[in-house]
Amino acid sequence: MSEEEFSPQSETETLMPPSPARATHLSTSLNRVLSTIRSAPRPPNHRNSNPPRLVLVSKLKPANDILHLHSPSPPQPTEPSHPSQSHFGENYFQELLSKSLLLPRSINWHFIGALQSNKCRPMAEQIPNLWAVESVDSLKKAKELEKGRAALADRLANRGMNGDGKKEGEDKGGGKYGDVGGGEGGLAKLNIFIQINTSSEPTKSGLPSSTTPHLSPSLLDLARYINSQDSCPHLHLRGLMTIGAIARSQSSPLTTEKEKEDENEDFETLVRVRDELAKELGEGVELELSMGMSADYESAIRCGSDEVRVGSTVFGERPSKQDAKVKEDVVEEKG
């Protein structure tokens, strides 16, 4: 299925719950990941005592699965319970747009895929509950995201919307834009993670991490631009993101003390770059680290990650893009 074939659905359509077997798999897998996250050790000097944020990577998976994991309680009392999840990540703009129209506005969407400049403005403008874009690596993309978010803020203001996406005086719930955040002016700022290519692989997106004591000028310029209230009043520089090299990620589940001394080099690099960049940006700037996926999120947490992006460990293997469905037609199981 091509990206264009992920056509938006009517937001009034009702999603069927996943089959009992599928629901049990999702809840059980999620609980296992959450337990691992809670028990994973973090650096002793880590500034945040809360567990890392879990972003469930739902690309090529049906909206039915997402709704089940976002629901605070299972649809059937015989299914295992799980805590409601709010943060979901997608890799393709049209698929993200389609799912955002089908699913509750209480979901916080993350775009984590390769980012095309021509998709930045429509994505920031058309998805009010887009919480973060994690693959920004150029000034042009940052400028387009700012334009899109500014246009959305203006449209909401002209319609008399408040920070919950409702007209002033209306109760919460429903509505075209649902809950879109309570930032100043009625719309929360769009969180931005700058992507760093810590492994220096030519096939990966992201700015170079630089092995010298000095940060690359392109990273400094981009960070300062996003962090400026004058240039990007609708964006918030949340932190840095990396996708580690596959070989390093596959060797990350370490157990012995000696192995834990040799942590994933990509994660250690991102920590160094974050620390140097925070110093350059000045006092009061705190930057998060988004690093770690299904194969290596435990190692990322040990290195100080503030956010991990986990997909196949919860959802299972993904279908090919041509076979993926935004909305699954659930067939009841016969017992």
C-alpha cells in the first residue's frame, strides 16, 4: 500500500475492538514492557526520577489496536487489564493523518519517520494533537513546522476555541479538534526533537554528531532557531533523538557488569551531544533524550534516555506496507 492510499476516514466511524486473543496479546505485551521500563536502572545523576516516556510505535498497525491500548480499561472483563497509553508514534504522514481522524484527540501523536519538507506544514496544521516531531534535521523543516502550527493557532483563535479545542463556554468532550492542549494562546507548543545521526550511517537521516570537542554549526544554528521565541513561538525544543546502528542495538541486552560498561556507543554519543548543546544554549535549557527501540530500550534507559520508542515488542511483527490497514475489520472468534 502506498502512502497516498492511507486515505482519511470519517471521524464518526466506530472502531471495532480487536479480537479477544489479539487484545490479550496487546495488553500482556504492554504490561511486560512497562515492567521492564520501571525496573531498568538509570544513571545515578539523572535529573528525572520518573520512568521514561513510552511511545508505542504503531506504524502499519490498525487503529483498532491503538484504541485498545489507549482505553483505560479492557472492553471485556475477561481480558487482562493495562494502563491507558497516550503516546503513539507513526512513520508516514498520510497514515498518521488517517489515524488521527479516526481516534480520540486525547492521544498524543509523535511523528518519528523520515521527514519531508513538503509534509511539515500540513502535518503541523492538520493534526492538532500532534505532540512531537522527532526527526527534524534542517532549518527549512523547522520553518515549515512553525508556519503550520501558527496557521492552526490562528484558525483555532478565529473560531473562538480554547485550549481544549472547544468554543469558549462549552463543556469538554467531542468537537472537531477535541483536546489539543492548553498552551498559551489556546494551543500547546509543538515539541521538536532534533535527529542526530550518531552512527554516521549514510542511509540514516539526522545531523552529524561531530567527534570533535565542538558541536557542528548546523546543529547549533538549528537548535538556536527552534529555541528562539522570536523565530519559533509555536515550537518547543524538547530534545534530541537518534536511531542507533542495528548491529549495536542487537547487542544491547547486556547482563554482566563488564558488558554494562560497554554500553551502546550511539547512546553515549547522544548524551555527550545533549550535554554540550545544553551548555551552548544557556542556563535553564533542559533537553530530553529520545533513544532506544524494541531491541535496545533497556540499554538506552541505562544510558539516561527520557523516552523510548517501542513497536514490535508490543504490536508484533508488522505487515508489509501494501498489506497494512488503517482500520481492521475484526472477525469474531468462535470458541
